[in-house]
Amino acid sequence: MRNFSLKAAKDFIKLELVAAGQADSTLVTRDIAARKHEAAAGEMWIALRAELVERKIDAEIWCRRNLGVSLRSMEHRAFLHRHWDIFLAARKQGLQEQHGLVHAMALIRHRLNIAKAERKPFHLVAPSHWSVARIADPHSTVAKPDLPVAPIALSKAVTLWQAGFDAALPLVPQNSVDLAIVDPPYFIRRSDWTTADYYLAKNGKKPRFDAVWDKFDGIGDYKGFSETWINGVLRTLKDTGSMFISGTFHNIGIINYVLQEMDVPIIGDIIWLKRSARPSLSTRRLRSTHETILWVAKCEKYRFNYYDVRDAAYAGDPLKKVDTQLGSVWTIEPVTKFRSEVTGHPAQKPLALYRRMLDMCGVEGGVVLDPMAGSGTTAVAAVLRGMKAILIEHDPAYCDLIRKRIAAESRTSVVAGDR
């Protein structure tokens, strides 16, 4: 066995990750200083991983217990170390094309993610002109997602990134967000088509939820996915910031486990009671009439507008009366009961639900973040609360839906004299 100290390697990597986080706090140094530290951590991780294999130690468990990050996260940094010259070339090209350092970082992150996901050699594309919408890769026939070159201002209060959260979240300034609302994939594992779906379709009904973005290889894949977006969101939150995470029995337990493993404070859970939920088609299951929402804080300094929600009365909720403490069970009808809100998104939440979250932890003039924006309900609630919204959504169809919805909301506000 080689003379290799796991403790020394761990301490070195931790120092480099801390240094990267400090350098990442400003846009000026983000592209080079932070990545230098990450690449150094990646170099040490390559040697450390080989030692773990020799000692028959599970690398995933070791990473979580000793570094507080996932194996996937460290593999990404190792990949960056191996391709440091390509990173520098991307940065140089970005400067030459006058797209700025952020654009160069978007390119390198995009290429690293694609190459790692496809297990293919890394190629730096050098076109004569960088499109702000898409950078084509002549070495692959696989369609590539749009790059988050720059956010799109949909209104004075709403900004949209048409990109994946893993690419756009690092571009959101650190400690700049007051509240995050996250509605992640449900991780519903079922066969592609069942008898129940057949009879639903035969009778002109909509088949059960079966979205492409809800597909994962297994629990390990979903767990790694959750670690990535949780870390990304926490970085953007202020010390007074909170995060609300929606889920069902399929995924909320996994997310709860990840949060506790990461020592993220869970302030409580909310039961969203849906009295008019659709009936169950099975005689062997309970009718699903609720979802769970985890209330998470970045630290113990979190904001809670206790008196605002204590003094409020919410229409249609018999459990909440004026001058009574807000409880953990909220009676709010699903969006299908509010025809004016229906957009066609399969997992759309009612506006009343999001407005209550903002009443709890929002602040006038503050910023709310939604890294998986879907139909854009977070933005509508934020505007009504007098807050700004940052939305991240990868699907072009949903981005178009968000644009139309925010445009309609802006016209309504102008007519009503709100602006």
C-alpha cells in the first residue's frame, strides 16, 4: 500500500473548495480563480480516489461523510483538472469574441457536462461566431441544450434563464436571493403504459402523469440530482433566506434524507390539503389528497413573517382564521379549480399556494428564485407580492408559456393601475 494520508488529502480538498467558494462570490474572479481551486481539488481527488479503491472504501460514502459533497461533484472537478488547457482556451475565445467571462464559463460548463454525460472525448468548438442562443457541436449528432448566455428580462421584475439549472444557477450571484421555491421532478416510477392509462385515453381522459423530465435511472441518480440543485440553490440564498420544496411520497423522503445528510436546517413540513383532488382509479390505493412541502433555511437567521401570516385570513381555508397562528396544514384547492390559472403544465401549482409561501418568508423588494420554473407561477406570485423573480427553465415550450403568462400579467397590472 502506498504511503498516502487520506486525512491530508481531505484537508487539502476542503481548503481548495472553500477557496473556490470565496472566489466564486464575485463576477470578476468567478471564471478563473474559483476554477483554479476546483481543478486543484480535482487533481488531488484523482489520486485520492485511486487510494480509496485500493483500500476498498466506497468513494460515494467517503465523499459525503468527509467532504460534504457528492461523488458526481468531485468527478466533475477531476474532469475540469484533466481539461484545464481547454478551459483556458474557452476563456480566451470568449474574451476575443467579446462575450465576456460569464459566456466563457457557460461554454466550458456546458461542454464538460455534455462530455461527461455521454462519456465522449471533450472537444472545444471554435466557430467564427458564437450564437447567443446555441453553440453547435460538429463532433456529435446529439442535440445540445441552449446555453445560458444571458438572462431574458420579461418585465422589470421577472428574469428568465432558458437553460438547465446546473448551468444557470452558478451564474446567479451568491447570497443574492431572499427566498427559493422549488418544485422538483416527482421521481414517479411506473411502467410506460398501464391498463389504467388505456381506459383513461379510451374515455377521452388525460393519461396519468408521465413526463420525460421525471425519468431517472434509479434512486442513486435522483439522489445525486437532488444534491446538485440543493447545493446550487443554497449558494444563492442570503443568510436570512428560506427554501420551500414540494414533493409527494415518491420523492420527498429522498430529498429529506439528502437535506439531513447535508446538515441543512429543516424548519418544518407543510401539508397541502387538496379537497377536490382527482379520484383514484384503483380500488387498492388511497385517494391522493395532499402533497408535502419542506420548509428549509440556509441557517438559523432565516426570516419568518410570523405576525403577517398570523393576522391574515385565507379564503377557502377553514383551518386558518384571523389572529390565529398559521398551522402546518393548508387547505388550498388544486389549480383545476381556478380555470383562469390553468396553463396545461402537468404539475402546475395554484397561485394561492405560492402567495402564502411568500407571505411567510418573502420581503418587499426582495428576490425569489425558482430553478425549475415550469409554468412560471412563482413569478406571478412574486410580482403580486412586490418582489422580483429569477426563473430557470430548460424546456423551450415551458419558456414560451412563461413569456406569455408574464406578458398577460403585465398587461393586467397596467390596466388595473398597479404600475
